[in-house]
Amino acid sequence: MNTLMHYWETFKNSFGGYWHYLVSEITFANGRIENYFYYLIIASLVVVFLEYLIPWRKQQPIFRKQFWLDFFYMFFNFFIFNLIIFIALSNTMGLAVSDFLGLFGITIADVQLIHLENLPKWVQLLLFFLVYDFIQWLTHQLLHRVDFLWQFHKVHHSVEQMSFAAHLRFHWMETVVYKSLLFVPLALIGGYKVADVFIVYYTAIIIGHLNHANINLDYGPLKYIFNNPKMHIWHHAKDLPYDRRYGVNFGLTFSFWDYIFGTAYIPESGKDIPLGFEGVEKFPSRFFTQMAYPFRKRSKL
């Protein structure tokens, strides 16, 4: 059993550890191909080019309303928040969970129900991706149905002009919620590697960018498998029928969860529908006020 001092050392050392990791990513010092920093930038540039090449809403500028705010969110949510606190908390909580299981004489490996290492590589990736995305689909519904969580998710839905950068605008609390609810299901799966996580995570980022992008792209029959701009626009619709008041089209990567469970909704082209929520025009427009918004005792929206 670890002492309080060991927990403190784990917490403290996480800051320096992540800082060195981030610097090595930026400078290519680690020599690894799994480089989140530059892959995120490359994916963003590719989708920006597609928005310029095949825009869905031709009158919408590339650098649309609050684009630069969302650009800052990209670096904050994917890197700065990790550096400030999240990695330190994650490492400390991981140690605490390990110690808790140790009280009963078991380890993480003992509770794993699925072992992927003996399966073909494509099956490993598919199973991991399906579990990963389904838990996120369920979590996304919670963000809409639980009022406390919805106050944080409003930051993402405050976007009134859709483009790829809208994918990046979300409150840091969403990271905490998603990662926390993913921890147990993924802990039950053994045999996946860091490279597998990278492939799944980066694929999800690319599809998330495309979902939010202002691109006139027809997925054809693949729309029943992958989320897409013409489906996801309705998730951001300001006005929905009363029986859909908690939202629609919750899929992050795969669209078939919504078709299977009856939450798919595409009544017509959503090209020019109003986006946001009731009172969105009064929602804070700056980063720090958006971060503070969910913690107010009385919301005016």
C-alpha cells in the first residue's frame, strides 16, 4: 500500500513528466510516429482546406464567428489542461484504484474480462473502437439529460456557425466526465497497446473534425456507419420537437448507435438551420467567462 507521500510524489512528478512529453512531441525528440501534437494540426489543416474547397454554406467565411476562440480551445483542451492538472489527477487516481484493488489481493489484470492479444489485429482495433465509441455515445446522452452536466456541455453548443473548429470548443469538465466513465470499461479490456489507442483516438479526432466541418460531403451508404456533417448539424439545432428536447444524433464517430437506439433525426437538409439553444445569444463569448459559466449559482440562460 502506497503512503500519502508516494501519492504526492506521483502527483508532483506528473507535471514535469507531461511537460517533457509535450516538449518531445513538439521537437520530435521522442522519435515516435504517434505524435498527437502534429497529427492534430495536420488534421485541422486538411479539413480547413476541404472547407475552402467544397463548402456546404458558401456564404460562411473560413474564419467564421469565434473561430479564433475555438482555435485556442484546441490547444487548451488537448494540451494545456493536461499540463495544468488533468494528467496529475489521472496518474494519482490510477494509483489509488490500483491500491484499492490491492486491498483485496487483486490487480487490474485480474479484472480484465476481454483479452485482445490473441485476436487478429483488425479485430482488436474494431472491438476496442466499438467499446470506446459506445461508452462515449452513452456519456454524450448524459451530458444532455443531466442538467448539471448540460451546463458544461452548453459551452460546446454555444457555437452558432458550424465549422471543424467547433469540434474543439468544449468545457474541460467534459474531459473529466468522458475519461472517468471510460476508465472502468477500458480497464476490463486487456492486450491493447499504445499504438492501438493512438489509431482509435486519432481516427475519432478526424471524424469529429469532419462532423462539424462546413463541407458538402455525401457519405452515401456510409452515413449509416459514420457520423457526418449533414447528420451532426441536427445535433446542434436550436429548435427540435418536444419529444426530442434532450437532443438527437449523439454519435461521436459511429452513427449506427443512433439508428439502432432510435435517436437518429434528419428530417430535411440542415444546411441553414439556426444553431445553439434558447438564449444562446446571451451566452458568454469569452474563454474565461465560458469556463466560469457552469459554476454560477443561478444561470440566466
